[in-house]
Amino acid sequence: MERAEKRGLSVYSLFTRRLLALLVFGLLHLIFFWYGDILHTYALAGFMLLLFYRRRNGIILAWAFGLLIFILSLTTLPLFFSDELYGSLQQEQQALGQQEIKKTMEIYEHASYLEWVAYRFSAEVSDILSNAPLTVASILPLFLFGLYAGRKEVFHEPAHHTRFIWVTWLGTLMISIPLVSMVFAVEYDIVSFGIAKLDAKRLFIQLSGLTLCFFYMSSLLLLMRNKLARTFLAPLGYTGRMALTNYLGQTIIALILMRGFGLFETFTLSIGLIICIAVYALQILFSFYWLRFFRFGPLEWIWRSITYGALQPIKIVDK
């Protein structure tokens, strides 16, 4: 948006087209391929972000922390239910969940593609879209923190923010250690939450995921100051420049493995991890060679062309 302003372009119309295109990508992915889509959520949160573009940094941070506290408060509510109420709700959910899982697996393993899409549209897509307001509200605080960091040019000029990055790194590390420890403590009943065990574990996973997110980002910023680390991390940049293509590509690869070869419910976590590493390694190679000849990934090129309302040059022309 800042670059668009400097070029004299209409910031809000440009960014709106960009978000609408992302929303279409997300809805197509959600409806025809996989329920675990994040693109439509990012697009909807992006529209909310437009409301904060001209706001002061203090207001942005206040909304970010306020929304974060609100969402986390909702997450903790089940822990305060009485055992009787919680137990009855849990039993009802488990009974419905088991029935739905059995039906879902039958569809995923044996139905035709059209039957599969029809089932997903009625049973999964509608449920996901109905929960979109709450999902967007949970994502928006992170977008606001990102907007604040962008305003401060933390990622553009990290050398000017060394103290801030180190404080973030140390603070989130110290907070993450007890939060991650609590995940294991709850899982192995070292700390007991009774019948609310599952919700307690989810809460600590969510909290530790949030703090680890900032820990990972600050770690990368600090590592990028080292020449050897920059060389080692450089391949991630190729996949990052083609993030949309690689994200949707992972869905295609997974569906070929799962539906094409009938491998639902056959992988262990360890085999799944090996497959993830192998797929990502192949995507690094694919991205590296693609970007030797083209300026953008294929889907990034479509996205960019829609954003600017004209076909963008994609081939790298040798001078």
C-alpha cells in the first residue's frame, strides 16, 4: 500500500482488488479441494485491516491486544463450567463427532469427486463460513501486530531495531517454555483439569503457538544478521516468493496421495512428517528453477494481474 501511494495509485481500490482475488482463490480452494483453507480468512481479515491503515500506532496496538484478550477469554470459558454441565456437553459432542467422522471417512474414501464436493459443501463449507466472524477476529490481532511492525519498519530495517528484536526474542522464549511445558503436563496428567483436559490442552497449545510465533520471527531476524545463516536460509526465500502457488500445490499433492491412491488413515505421524519434508524440498527445487525464468509464480502472476487490472510481464528477459 505504501508503494502504491508513492506511485500515485489508488490505495484502497488496489488493495480491495487484491483481497477480492485472494478471497476467490480461497473459496475455490475451500469448496473444490480442501476444508482447511486459510486464504479466505486472510482476505476477510485484510478487509478489516483497511479500517486501521490510517490509524495511529497506539490505537492499532490497543485493538490488537484487546481482541487477543477477548478471544483468549472465550477460549478459557469452558474451564469454568461445572463438571456436570461440561460432562453432558462433552458426551453429546463426542457422540455427534464419532457419527460424523464415520460418515466423513466413508465419503472421503469411496465417493466420487462430485459426491465428495457435494458432501463437503453441505457438511463442511457451510460450517466453516458460518464461523468466519470468530475466525477472522482471532486472526486480526496478528494482522494488526504485523501492521505495527511494518509501520516501524522492523522487517525492512532490522538493524535499527536490534534491541526491540532481542527483547521480543528473550521475552517470548521465557513465556513459551512454561506454556509448552503445560501442554505436556496436561497431556500426561501431571497437572489435572479433570474432564476439561482436552480444552485445557487446546488453550495451552493456542497460547504457546502465539508466543512461539513471535519467537520464531525474531529468531529468523537475528539469524539473518549472520552470513552463514543467510546462506543456509536462502532456499526458503524461493518458496516464499511463490507462497500462494506452493500452498495450493500442497493441497493438490496431498489429494493425489490420499484420494488417488486411497491412503486415507494409513499414514503414521512419522511417515507424515517425512512426506512433508520431501514435498517441501521438492517445492524448494521447483521454486528455484521456476524463478530462474519467471518473475513470479504462476498463481502469483494471476493474482498480480488481477490486482493491477492488466497482464503483468512474467518472463525474465536476458539483457
